[in-house]
Amino acid sequence: MATRSRDDREAKRRIRQMEAKRALRHEQAKRRKRDNYLAIGAAAVAVILAVVLQLTAFSSNPSESEFAAAEAGLSSASASPSSNSQGIPSANTATGKTFTGQLALNSGVVGVELDGKVAPQAAAVFKSLADSNYYKGALCHRLTTAQTFGLLQCGAKSQDGADDPNYHWGPLENTPADNKYPAGTIAVARSSNNAYGNGHQFFIIYKDTNIPADAAGGYTVVGKVTSGLDVITKIAAAGLQAGATNNDGAPVAPVTIDSFSLK
């Protein structure tokens, strides 16, 4: 009888051990599953944050960031074709044409060329604005001076860079497939994620710059600097006004447009 009792106790002990091991394995499996969920969640958050950063980094124009110039400092306009009531000229007025001229700044003269063969709508707009003396007295209000991101943005009527919300047009034209904008490029500023968010403003690239496309695409390259790029590089070399952050702000010496002529 004593032997049987010992056997029963040993059997119960083994059963308890088996149950404990089974519970431990179950808990370990739950922990691994929870850890996997956490890892997947963290990775998803990281991806989402990266996408959001890329799409919003330009909500206020090009900046030092690798994601910079996607915005060009304009308020977002509705993503719709331009209205004729805005006075947007027809692309036909520039189709196949090349316009040459000068952008006279208070710090020097820059020779420019606009290419209506690859960007007829943009060339038509800027030819029309130049002919109407729109740019006389306008500002080049924004400068970026990062190592791999350099541009001067022009065409604003006020220091805050605001543009006329009722003057917007598109579509995008001649956007670089590789997102690279060589020194001397003249491109159209626009609101983010909006192929019809172009306005009055443009930017001049003074050193090779990478500008990632946003949801709408890249930025319309309308022309190039033909002479006087050193005028822009000297403005950049002088630096930014106090209070600028991330190598992005107003030029230390105010830059204004004396005239913009095209023929």
C-alpha cells in the first residue's frame, strides 16, 4: 500500500511538472507573439513617419532638408485647372518658342532663357508677367544655403512669401525624372501635392540640388541662367538674416527685382 501511495505522489508530481512546462511554453509563445506585433508596429510607424516627413517637409518651401523645396512657400491652392478669369495666358503663346532676357536684381543682372518647347505653359505665364512689369519691386525673399540644397526664391510681393491665392495654374511640365536640378536651373514654385498649384514665384538653383518629388510630381523646369549666376552665389555667400533656421530664411541683405525683361 505504501508503494502505491508513493507511486501516486510521483505521478501527480510529474503531472504538475508537465502542466508547469506546458504553461511556461504557452506564456513564452504569447510573449513572442506580442514582441513580434510590437516589432511590426514599430516598423510600420517608422515607415509612416518617413512618408509623412517626405510629403510635408515642403509645406513651407524648399529647405535644407533632403526633402526640401517641395512647397516653395505658397498657400495650398485647389488641385484644379486654371480659370481663364485669372488671366492665365494660353500655352499656345509660347509653344515652340525660346525667350531670352534679363532679371535685374538690386545686386546685379542675371541673364535668363525660358524654353517654351519643353514648358510652354510656364514660359507663357512668365513671359506675360514679365511683359506686364509684375515683377518690378518684387522680392527674392527666400534663400537656402545647405551643403547640397541651394536656391533663391523670387517673385513675392511681401517678406512672408505669400502669393495670390487666386492666381494658380498648371499642369506640371518638364519635371526631372531623377529629381536633380543642376546649378543654373530656373524652376516654378508651387504649393505641395498640387499639379495646379503654380503661381507667380520661381526659384533659381545656384548649386546642384536634389528635390524629391511629392504626390503631384516634381517642379516645372522652365529655363536656365545664361549669365550672372555669380550674382546669386554672392547673395548666398553673404548668408541669412538673424533668426533663420536650418540654413533656410531671408537673405542677409534684402534682394529686390528691378526689372524682368524677356523677348
